[in-house]
Amino acid sequence: MSARRSAMFLSAVALAIALAAPSTAPAQDDPDTGDGETEDEDTPEPATPTTLRRPSDASPMAVPADFGGSLQVVRAPPGTASTAASSTGGPEIFPDARRVWMSVRDADPVPIEAARRGGRWLCSGGGCAAQTGDPGQSPIGDQMLRSIKLQTPTLPLPLTVWGRLTEDGQRLLDFDPVLLGRRSYRHVCAYRPVADAPRSPSGAAAAPAAPSPERVDVCRDGRPEPPPADAGELTLGMQWPKQSEMADFHYLAIVDSCGNARVQPFQRTFTVPVLEVASGGCGRADGKVLRVFPGGGWLRVTAFNLHAPAAANVVNATYRVTIPPLENLVESNPARLLFPDPLADDLKVDCGPTPIAPRTNAGSTPPPGAVRPPGPRAPGAAPPGGRTPPRAAGQLQGGAAAGQRLPTGAQAGPAQAQPPAPAPPPPLRAPDVDPSRPGPQPLAHGAVVISPSPLRLGNCRIRLTGQAKHRLVAPLALHVSLTRTDLMRGGAPIELLQNGTWIVTPSSAEFPLPPLAEDFDGDARLRLAVYSDPLSPQGKVVLVSDAGRVASSLRSNEPGDPERARRLVGSVAIHSVPLCGEDNFETLEAAGTCFRAYLTVPAMLATLQVTRAPWVEKPLVTRSVLSAVGVALAVDRYDPVERRAFPIAAQLGGFVQTLGEGRVGLLGYVGVAPTVPILGTGGNTTSFGFLAGLGLEYITNESGPDEGLKPAAFLSAVVQVGQAAPQVSTSGRASFGTYAGD
């Protein structure tokens, strides 16, 4: 019993202590005094990392802000005022701030640029000390880089090219973006280095005097150029170290190894756009965008304040971030190259002769909107960040003169006038193709018309054209399918290609269609489709639209299903029309309906014929059954889409008929007859109906004198046997025909 009472007494004491603790803790940890200064203001600076004091309504436990692993930390002495006298002897707002080009995003650039020039800020009066950390690679700084993403105008969501973890915890590069175009940043305005000659921000007018901290112009961006479809923008996804995330910083400065800096508001999770320099060195810095390299590199990320310390007396902290290589030339199975999706006009089907590429002049300029690849510039071109003349109204940016600098009065002198540079000769271009004439047609999910002979002879092919072909440096795997859709086999369309694998290489960008014989006749409906094949082992390039779907399959040890990974890139419906198509493809709008001419054999079942002129002599009326057979050239109008002819055809022909009593007539006529087929569809013109016509008949007589040439009119019930297809059918009937188009 005494033991139970002891336990109850101890429990009551513990409960009383727990209830009393919250009421006393705020009074002990309240850092604020009546005049706004902290109670430990006069204490010396601690040697250990500072702790961030929390508000009075927060938890009593102090949360440390550890800056271990940083490249540099700048600390201010306690009580430093933000309005100290201007001096150039203090540290910079971030390392090498005076030497780099700086662009400010989403923040007021005036106080930042003024502080960079030596204006008033927290450390401008001196007293701040920079503590140098480890100058080498830092694991804490490297962990700031969380992902590398790619964004293009055709991507609905950014594509992660680096940042996924493997089974052993390593981050790998999934795709190499070196083949993509680069977005233009020429519109970005940046402040020049303070150590350079006194000038205004890039893109502005020349400054009359040296820059002063008291007078800073607002750097305003120009109008951005519309990015082409294959222009990619790399974005670094970064996260500030968790050990120091409780520090209250206001700005972030990201500096590359080429002398470019980007300043933006501080966020613990932030993104930074960069430009991949595929060849050459840094070039001239311009501050418009940060630059990274395929072989890797590094960035310096600095969080800083201008008028208040972030944690106790910390003014800024700098970390070194390693950028991994964006290409892999060592491993046996490197990351696949990303390639822009072909445009609607890049894939074309053609049955004509192979075109010869036009020769371009060496001095020709790139097309408007084209992004110049990195590398040394031609003489006379302005360096990155150079001032460009104001554009006239309606002038397109990115044109031939967009990167040329015109001399100003301050540069050329008042008495010297620079003559205008001679205009470069226009590039030699191939003649424009008349869309109303047959020729190569794009696989833009439309429909085209062609005669059967080029497909039967194997004269057709698919070609990859455009800028995509010239940029391709590795094999691209595609899959070609050619199916007949008007006939079914087992409930599915008939596939006419046994092997549709198409490996596009820099030296070969054509896929020849084989001669079609089996399961193909003159009148057929075909569907030609080209699919991407990202999981093909023969391809080393992945289209941008396929990368997000197949990223996990490319990293997996178990290969995925190549057929399920395919995606339709381009297609076209082909109407093979006998006697009503050209030797090359033409659109349905250009083809329309056509006149076709073919031979037919009419056999008269019954004929009512009137010969001689009624006003000259007694009419001769002949009624005969199965007494005439002939041959005629029939002309009708045919719709290749509906596969239906106009029900009446015109005929020009002749036939031999037996008139009885030893007389034989040779009748040449012009008439009309039905074209409604009775033994098939399409090119089959075998029909039953009436044939009416007018003509001249020469009548011979075996038992008497010939009756001579006489006019004739007739109406016959006929069966016409014909086929408007230039081939020999399986029944053995010969078919003949010629083409007469609109």
C-alpha cells in the first residue's frame, strides 16, 4: 500500500512540473528588448555556427543554422547599421560581384546594382569579415542540385534528363540534349561588370559618365524572340541546404564559371535556366543566361542580404555546386541523344526522281528565327550582349541583321562616316514546288491520289527532309507500315511490308517502298504510316515526345516491348486509282474528279436500228438478237475517293453486225451508255444496260450489190465487258486503257 502511494506522489510531482514549464520558457528565451535590440548584442561573436532565434510564440527549442561545407561565409559585427558610410573596402554582396555580368530577375535591380557598385548596404561601411571554407568540391553543395530538366515549346511538361536515382543510389543522365536547338536569350538585359569601362546596361544607350552608386538605371528586357519548335531550355532544379534553410535570406546569386551572374529572390527550392555550350569555350560573358558544358562544370550559389543579417550576424553564404557531365563517352551503354520531333513537312512520300539539293552561297545568312550554334563568330558580327541598332517597325527579330552592330556617333567620330556594309548575296534556293502539280507530299495525316504503276514498280520512297536531317549525327530508328484498308484478312487490314524497320543515318535518310504485287491491284486504298521506335536496339536517338514515356524502360535491365513503345509520327491515305492518277502523288483537292478513258467490248443482245434517211426512202428497221459485237473507247468521270463513276459514259467505237439476207454492216458510232458495274467495283466496268448512238454504216451484200454508206441510229440492249485498270486480271481478260486527266 505504501508503494502505491509513493508512485502516485511521484506522478503528481511530474505532472506539476510539466504544466509549469510552458509558462516560464517564453520569459527566458524572449530575445526582444524595449528598444528593438537583442539582449546578447554586446556578447562577443561565437566561434561555432550561429543559432537562429525564434519568435516568442514559437517553440522554446533553438534551431541552429549550420553553414558547414560552404565555400565562404560573410559575417557582420553585432550592431552594424545598414546606413553606414559608403566605402569600397568592404566585401562584395557575393564573391566576384564586381567582375561579372549580372542580370536580376523578379526583384528590384536598383538596390542590388547600387550595392554591387559600392553603394550603401550592410557591409559597405566595413567591419564585415569573410570566412573562407573548403575551396574544393563540397558534398553539401553538390546536393543542392536535385534535377536537370529540359523544356521545349512542344513539351507539355519539362522532361527530366538527369536526377533520377538508380538502384545503388547514383544519379544518371537519361538523355543527352546536345542535338536540340537552343533558346535565344538576346532579349535579357544585364549590368556590365563594374571593373569594365563605364557603360550603361547592355541594349541601352551609351552612358555619358562613369556609373555612380547613387544613380542606377533600371535594366529592362527587350522583346523575346519566339522560340522555334526544337529550341530547348535546360533548367537546373536546386534546393538550398536543409542545415541552413532556417536562415532568413532575401536574395540568391548564381554565378557560372564564365563570368555570368543571375540574381533572384531567395527560395529554398528554386530553378535556374542555363544554356548548354556544346563546343568551344565560354566565349564572351554577357550575363543573359548561365552556361554549362557537356563535360560538366560548377556554379557558385550565394544567399545574401543587403540591409539585415540572415542568421544572427551572417550576411551571405556561398556554396559550390558541381554540374555533372551532360554527355557520356565512357560507358558502354551511354544516355541516348534527344532529337527534335520531325515537323509535318519533314517526312514526305515521293515517287519522282531523286531531287538534287540546291547549292547555297557560302555568304548566305541563316533563315529568320534560326539560333546560331555556339562557337567563334564570323568577323563583323556583334559579340553576345553587344548593342544592336533599334529595329524598324515590322522587322523580325533574329534575322540577318539582328546580330550586327551599327556604328554610332560616339564610336565612329563626328567627322568620320562609316559606309554601309554591302548586303550579302541572297542564298540560292530551289524553285518552289507548285502545290497544284503532282510531287512529294508530306505525311501530315491527309490523303493523296496516285496511279498504280509507280507503286507496282517500286518507284516510291519516304524521305526525311528539313533541318532535322542535317542535325542528325546518330542512327534514328523509325518503323514504316503500309496496309491495305479496303480489304480485310482475318478482320484486320492487310500489311504489305514484311520488314518496316527504317534506320535513318546522316548519310541515308530515305526508305524505299518495295514493289507491290501480292495483295495489291490497280484500285486499292492504302495507309502509309511512320512510327517512332524508341526502344529499337539499332537506334541511338530518342525523339523528344517519346523520352518521357520510355525513360524507365531505357534504364531498366529488362527491355520493354518495342511495338508498344512506338508512336505515330506521320501518316497519309493513298488512293490508288486506275487511269485516274498521275505518276506522282497529288492531293485530293488538286486531283478532284477526273476523266478516264478505257477500252470496252460491247455485245448487243437486242438492237433496234434505223438506217437511211426517212425523207428519202422507206426506212429500214432492223431487229436482231445477238447479232453485233464491237469495241469502243469509253470516257467517263470518276471520283477516286468514293470509287464511283458518273453513271453515263460517252463512247466512240464501232461494231460488226449481221443484218440478215447475206448483208453485213460495219457501223461507226458516237453514243452513250451506262457505267453501272455488275461484276465488281472500282476499275471493273463490266455493265449491262442500253447503248444509244448515231453513226454511219457501210452495208455489204453477199447476194447482190453493196448498199454503201448510210446514216444510222440505233438503240441496243448490251453487255459491255471492260476494266479500267492497266493490268491483266486473274480471270485472264486483257484490259487496255489510257489516261486523260482534267
